[in-house]
Amino acid sequence: MVRRHYLEKMAQYEPIPVSSLRDQVKQRLTGMPKKEFNVLVVGVPGSGKSSFINSMIMAVTGTWHEVAHYSERFSGRATHSLERYVMFDDNCKEVHEPHPIPDYKQNVIFWDCAGFPNANDEAYSTIVSLTLDGCMPTGTNVVECMDQTPKQLRSKFTQKVVPNTFDRIVFIYSADSDVPNNLVKAIKSGAKEGHDVPIVLVVTKIDKCPEQDLQQRIEEAKGATDLKGNRVRFKKTSLYCEELTSFPDPNDYRVMMPNEEIDRNLLNIWMSLTDRNIKAKPAENESCCVL
């Protein structure tokens, strides 16, 4: 009897197969309400926001697509603007292929916000607040907006253009850099101005940080975002990139080398983002199992 209890307890902590976790995410995505589920992705320039969006698609579909534009590769508006991406739309498959998530309503939207420098300025929190208000249209040149005062911004963006509210903020922090404390404060301030939007911290590029520094930076990031001890809203991962997960066939741009560890981390992020129970203010006992 004791052994049975021990085995049952151990089974609770045994990671489920990535394929099963992927199926759970697909079920979550197809079972979501029809209204748009908006996720705002923010962070400093080069933190991996675009790579994060593309990697989140790769983890679910198993096929690589550069849906979100990389600022270092594009000189157009994507470098400076707020961009709207419908996750898992028809761009994630070829015309002749079936959709990778049957019955998916194409209603999960990731908004990639131009990278904010780590500066303490009311304009940044105002931009975040206006975006969450639905007053910032896609394609807005965020870099130009940073030179304006909060009063100027609020008088410029008065009309609601995003019909639905934002459901999540994902703050991307790159482990190979210092924690942008000023930017964290600006984002938290903007999110508090009449909004009820949970912030999820995702520490990226953990493969690029020396092991002796990684844990310290993770703890600093948790402290800055008030997420110490929270396993639902704090995640860490590497991202799909040519350096880690190269293309086996150089002639096939869609085939990126799959990585089970990265997939597991990203799929767990999907599980947290789609958890309907999390609110803006974390519950004292908010936690979840590592799947």
C-alpha cells in the first residue's frame, strides 16, 4: 500500500510526453470562445519578441514559419511599429495542406510591440496603457510616439480601434542582458491604469547566459515583476533559431530541426496563457505542475 502511494505520487511529477502536451494545447485553442484572445508582447529591442512568436507557432505545428518579422532583417515599419499577428492562420501552412489545428477559429492574436529601451519615461507606460485600451492601431510607429508627452499621446489616440480587450501581457526578458527595471516599472504602471491584464514573464535565450549568472538574473527578473514563487506566470526557455535548431535541408526554409526541450517549455507557456483562471493580481497559492 505504501509503495502504491509512492508510485502514484511520483507519477504526478513525471513529465507527460510532448506529443500529449501538444494535443492539450490544441484542445485549449479549439475550445476557446469565438471572441479574439489578444496577447501583447513587450520587451527591449533584441530580447527575442519576434523569435518568441514564431517559436510559439513552431511548438504547436512542428513547421517553421517566419510570421513575425525580425527587426534586424527588415528595415520597414515592422522595426518601429505595433504589429498584429493572427496565430495559426493560413500562413502557417501551404495551400494544399490541411490546417494543423482542426476547428481552430483563428482568434488568438499576438501583438508584437516595437522594442522599448530601458528608460524611465511616462510616455512608455502611456503607450502600453493606450494599447491595452485598444486605441493603438496596428502599424502605429511606436518609436515616434516615444518622443511625445502622455497628454499628447492621449489626445492623439482617442478612438478605440481594437474591439476586444487584451487578455495577457507577455514580457520578454533576454537572459544574456541585465534586467530592464525601468521598463518593467513602465509596463506595470501602464497595465494598472484601469486594466485587468495578467503579466506573464518569459525569460528567453537561456542558452546564451553562463550558468553561474542565469539563476541570479532569473531571480532579479522575478523580483522586478513581483513573480517570485509563481510558476504560472514565470517561464524560461530558449527559442528556435538557426544557431540552436538549424535547417537540416538548406533548400527547405520551412523545416527547422525540432527540439523537444524547447517545445516543452513553449507548450507550457501556451498552457499558462490559455489558463482562464489566472487574474491580473496573482493568487497567493497560484502555481501549476511542470508538465
